[in-house]
Amino acid sequence: MHSGCWPQLFNPELPLRLMKTGIREEMEADIVARQLSVSVKQLRRCLRSLTRSEDYLNVTQTGSIRYGLDGLPVGW
């Protein structure tokens, strides 16, 4: 689901990227604005699964770069 809705952030050919703080709210607004066929409940489940995965937790470090929906770095 993620790569279909936000391919710049969730590109399977690139290393896993940490998401910026507050990105869920941006995703929810984007779902409404673009009329995506994803429910907020589905989004939350996917984000929960991703952020609790071993791969995601392994790249989580203090000072790590975080990324926005457009796939660009937004800070750490």
C-alpha cells in the first residue's frame, strides 16, 4: 500500500527510510485530498506494522535523517 500511495518515500529499490514526526497526519490528509482508496484504519495498521518491524527499528538511531512524503530529507 505505501509504495503505491507514496512511492517517493517507500521505494522498494532504496534502503528503508525513517519517516518524519507527524507524517501520519500528513498521510491522512493526503488520502482525503487525493481520494485514495485507503482507510485511516488501514493506514494506521500499516504504519504500526512498519514502525515495529525489526528492519525499521534497526535503522532508528538518534540523529538519523527523517523523510517526508515526497521522499526528501526533512531533518532528524
